[in-house]
Amino acid sequence: MSRMPLEKSPMRTPAGRIAELADQCVQCGLCLPVCPTYALDRSEAESPRGRIAIASALARGLVDPTSELRSHLDHCLGCLNCEKVCPAHVQYDELLIQTRSMLGPDKERPKWLLGMLRRPGLLRCLQQLGGATSLPRWKGSLAAWLPTASMLRSALMALPSSPSSARARAAQTTNNIEGRIVALFPGCVASVMDAQAQQSAIELLQHVGYRVSVLPAFCCGAMDLHGGASAAAEQSATQVREAWAKSGATLLVSVTPGCIGTLRRALPDVAVADPVELLADRADALRFRPLAQRIALHLPCTQVNVARSDAALITLLRRIPDLEVMPLPRPPYCCGAAGTHMLEFPERAARLREGTLERITALAPQQLLSSNIGCRLHLAAGLDEHGHTLLQQHPLSLLAQQLEPNIP
């Protein structure tokens, strides 16, 4: 309650920038029907419009940054369904990032757990230890001793039953498209748990004539950026820029749509894309073996609203003869994984997941595909809890599996 609202917000301060972004909102309410958290709680404070009002009030000093107000901001999944339907083109993602940066990281944030996720080497060692002790087989029994709101319980249940053992490696190809080199960003969690998908991306890109170089594995900074740790996020962005400068590539790709927005932020003048977009552009060079299966296709929010590669992915999958591709319904549905949301707010994430699980089981598929490793692990944990056994993999892994090799 320290001062009156600013009539025109000065851009020279972070608070002024937040107020200016908030002023773009015309309060029309078109964001409400597509917001997963508003659908969950039916509370204005859990809607984009409500969060914009909270950010505006915080920036202008009209309210104190209480834990309750902070929780409404942190409950946001960052799905950006709201941005897609906003007639005023409010930069909601930027507003949220700036507001969280102004507030700083939440003291209750699980620093130790998030720190582990940022370190691929440590993750790989833990994965090997889990495999040696058959942890995936008895994780459910161990998790049963932990409270449902426990972050550790959520992390345990998200452990994959069959860890990926592939490592992303790039080989030379002589069928090069005008000398174009694609750099693959492995990330942190994905570099370990989605290594098979990354190797599949390399094989497919090389098949259509690209050369591929693999950047070092590290965190892009998304966890820090969306958690309000702006200094740490900038350190990661600097690391991204340094690795890119050494790559000699002309395009940057990531098999994890959740990383793409952060990579674009770090490299605003670089073309950063989902590999499926490059493959769809060269689809005539791809031939696939038939697969008589029905698959449920989960389209992560970041793939639809950030990478915007969902149409390209569906086009590629439908080139596999006999494959029945069933995309799951979109907004306001979200699986609830949302980066670290499933670890920080496990009960809310589980409630959000239920709608997606119902739609998966209703389709009775033989496989579940999803491009985001976090979404896939979160959905797999839910299916396990409900006693459903279903093969889950990255769409690129299926495409590489069914790819017809070039005949000399």
C-alpha cells in the first residue's frame, strides 16, 4: 500500500516494465476458457487475467508480496494458451518472467532437487544406480510411505521404468544440404532420459541431408528463468551463446519443446526450431515402414504454443502407412507437468493430469507419444498409478524406428 498507481509506467525500472506489460490487458476474459488452472479452481486469481492484475498491483506497490499472492503466480503452468487467444496481444510470458524475477526465487523452492536435474552427469550416475538396484520395480512401494504432497514422492514416481541408454552422437554425412549444419542442444534432463530421441533426431536429419553437431549437455536455464532466479538464468544463457558460437551451425534444434522458448530468448537472432519442422520440409525424402497401430499423440503446450510444430509432427506421423494417429484434445487441458510444476506442486499436477489420462484411456491406444520428456514421465507415472501398461516414447523415436533406409 505504499503508493498510488502510476498513470504511465516508466520503462527504465523492472517494476515499470511489468506495469506497462500489464496495461496491455483489456480484461476481456477470452483467456479464461483456455486456462487449465482456471478450469481447475474456477478462481479469478488462478486465471491469466487475475495474475496480470496481481503483477500490476505488485509492480505498483499496491499490495505486499505475500506467500498467497506468490502462490497464484507460481501455480501458472506457462502453457501460453492465453497468449494464443488474446486479442490485445499481451506478452503474458514476458510479464510472468519479469514479475517472478522482481520477486526472486521462492524460499520453499526445492533447490537440492532442481540442482540435481541441472547436472546431466549426476543424473546419469543416479540413473545407472537406479537400474542396478531395480529401483523402477519397487519405487511404488517406497513412494507409498511418502505424503502425496511430497516432492520426493513425485520425483520417484516419475522415474522411467526402462531408462534410455542411447547417447546422442553425430556422424558425418555426404548428402549435405548446401553445407547446412544443424546444432542439436541436448539440455539437462533430456540429455539423459531422452537420449534415444536425440539419437533418432540425428539419424532422421542426416537421412534428409543435414550435417549435425551435438552441443555439450547442460541446462538451458528454463528452470531458473521461470523460477525467478534471473542471475542464474543469465549464466545459462551465456553458456548457450558460447556453445552456439563454437558450433559453426546455421540452425539450432532441440527435441524438447520446453527448451525452445528459452533458447530463442538467449539467441534472438538464431533460428531455433523443433527438428520435426526441418523433417516436414523434406518429407518427400522420407519413406516409412507400415505400422498397424493406434497411437495417442499428446501435444505438449510448448510444442503447440511456443515451437508451433504440432502440425508438422502430425503430418510426419501420418506418413507412416497404417498408423492411426489420435491427437489428444487441447485447451484447457494440460497434463500438469509444466517443467518443475509436477515436483513443486505435485497434488495440483496430479489433478491436472487426470483429464489427460481419461482421454488417453478412452482412446485405448497401443502407444502414447509425447515430445516433452517431463510430460511423458508425468503421464507415465499417472498411468502406472492407475494400473495401465502402455508403451510411451518420443515421436522422433517412432519415426526413426519405422524409417526405410536409403537403398544405394
